[in-house]
Amino acid sequence: MPLLDNQEMLQAQILGKAPITAHGAIYAGIVSTGTPPDVVRFMAHLGYRLARAGYTLRSGATHAYKETFLAGCTRAGGAVEIWLPWAGFAGHQGHAFLPELCHIEIAAQVHSGMLGPSKGAGRLVAMVAGPNLEKHAEFLVCWTPDGCESSKDKTHETGTTFTAIAAAEMFKVPVFNLQQADTVKRLAAFLNTARSARLQSSTS
């Protein structure tokens, strides 16, 4: 998967010649266990570029990989919202958000066979829907082995990331799964459209 070969195209769409006014816009970046190294590196690159463009990253504190959305965002000095299932998860120190009952309830709806409330699943909902379900991410970027982007695409390989994908579907948040061959092209087009809309709004 030649994701890194698409860096120049993404850079042109994210940073472009026209000024970006994405400050305040949030995206959700989720890293699944087993994500291939080239995809993880691309996530870090994307995190850096989106931070430079003014996007806020909403993600979890994963320590399975050194290079993630968070690593790239941090290098760029970008804004970040960290969501943990509980305080001190994975040894994380510093400010973090915790899932609320509304997030856990939606996660339970997604996983009808869930034996009890899951804060881990709830935080995936929170990354998409935001505090009190009131500040949705503009888009979700993730990776699963099967390329799932909606409930109809779900397979046994989708894993726990499906919770975030299902929440995105519920709240009409676009999903970009980096396993799909055309994801970078679609994401670049989406970012370009979002930039154009912001520019138009700022001049009207």
C-alpha cells in the first residue's frame, strides 16, 4: 500500500496555496492493534499536516506505536483531545477526557451482546461524537484489515474499531479507512471541499 507516495497530493490539499481556516475543526484518528508500519507512519504524517492546517486531533493514548496521529500532531504543536476509558489508562499523565454515560449507552447499542457497560467502547463513541454527543468530529480516519467504513462492510476482522465506525455512521461523520485503495484520494478531495467551504464562508 503506497500511502507515503501520496504525501505530496495530501499536502497540496491540506495546506494548499489558499489559507486554511480549520481552527476549531476536529477529526478523530484511531489506531487499531495490528496496523501495518507503513500505515502507522502515514498516520503520523497526516497528524502533522492536519495539525499545521489547524485541525484538532481527537484520539486515545495508545503506546503500541511510537508513530501515530498523536506523534505527528505533537511535532506540529497541534491541539489534541485525548480520550481515556479511565484516568491513568496506559500510564497516561496529564489532562484527558473520560467517556460519559451517553457514550457508553450508544456503545451498548452497537454491541447488543455486551454483558455490561464498557468504558473502552464508550471512549470510541466519544472520539467521534464529542462531549455530551454535541461536538461531532468532521471526519474519522482509521485502519482495519477489511477496510470497513460502515455497518454493511463489517466483518469479523473489523474488530473494536467498529464501535467508532458505527458511531460515525450514526452521526453522519465520514469515515476514511486507510485499507481502502482510494482512501487518500477521497480524503484529499474531502479536505479540499471543506477548505473551499470555509473560504467561501469567511468571505461572505
